[in-house]
Amino acid sequence: MPWLWLAAAGLMEVAWTVLLKRTDGFTRLWFSVACIAAMAVSFWAMSQALRSLPMGTVYAVWTGIGAAGGLFWGITIEGEPLTALRVGCVALILAGVAGLRFGS
């Protein structure tokens, strides 16, 4: 169950990152409210994972999911460039996340 909490926390990190861009510097009320709510859920879910998993693992996996998810969103939705270097770097991040999962 702690790994499910951690996955949820990572997905919510992607959500608040996407929403953060939409807040336009926290000048758009509903995007700002949604962003803060997603942040709160992300941190709460991460706190649940921390009850059973090591802190270093939780933080590394959480940021890895956020980085990979943010890059995926940027490429597929925002039209950011898809280059071999970017794909290779995100593959390294995901390999690290998988290594932490199976090494715990």
C-alpha cells in the first residue's frame, strides 16, 4: 500500500505542476485553488508513504514521477520538443525510480 500512496503523490505532483503554469503567477483564482489543493493531496499522500518507506526513497521516487510526468505532459500537450537527449534523460530517471522500488 505505501507504494500506491507514493504513486498517487507523484501523480498529484504532476497535476499541481501543470496547474501551477495555468495559475499565471497565482492571478487566476480557480487554477490557483486547484493547484494548492493538488499540492496538499500530493504532500498528504507522500506522508502516508513515509510511514513505511525510507525518506530518501520516497523523495527520489516522488520527484522522479513528477519530473517524468511533467516532461511527458510538456511534450504531448504543451508542444515542447521531443529530442533523443530528453528521452534518454527521462529514461534514466525512470530507471532510477524502478531501481529504488525493487531495491527497497
